[in-house]
Amino acid sequence: MSKETHIVSLVIHALAKDIEIIILKAEKLPQAECHHEKQHNKFVLVFEAKKEADISSIMDDITHWQGVMSVQLCYHHCESETSLLEEIDHAIHAS
């Protein structure tokens, strides 16, 4: 069985008074990065997971962080690690 990588993005909506702390906490998650404009009290968290069960676990954890109002899955892609390591010919020769 080939190992797989799950690429996930979540939209996280938080209380204004807690948004900065929540973003800092989210940025500390492994394989994660945040995309945000703090004035909107929500941000997108993009991360990689090795198992589908890890996605549910991370979402559940974030849901229980103080100040988090909602966590919504907006993108999920699963690919074998072998496939992700393959070079794409047209991308290499495009320049």
C-alpha cells in the first residue's frame, strides 16, 4: 500500500478578541500555514496530513480552542506520496 498525503484547507472563524492568538496557535501546527486578514475575524489554514483520521482530529481540536466560532473544511485532496514526488514535464520545460 502506498503512503498518501492529504492536502487540506479549513476556514476558521473566530472572535475578534481571540483571532491573533488563534492564528499563532494554528501556525504552530505541523505542516501548516495560515492565510489571513485579521480584520475579518477569519482565516484559511492549509496543512498536510498523513491519514484522513488526522484531519478530523485536527478539526475537532481547533473547534475546542477558546474563541473559535466555526471550522469548515473547504478543500481536501489526497494523493500518493509517490505521485507527489513525480516531476511534471510541462512545468519543467515551460520556462
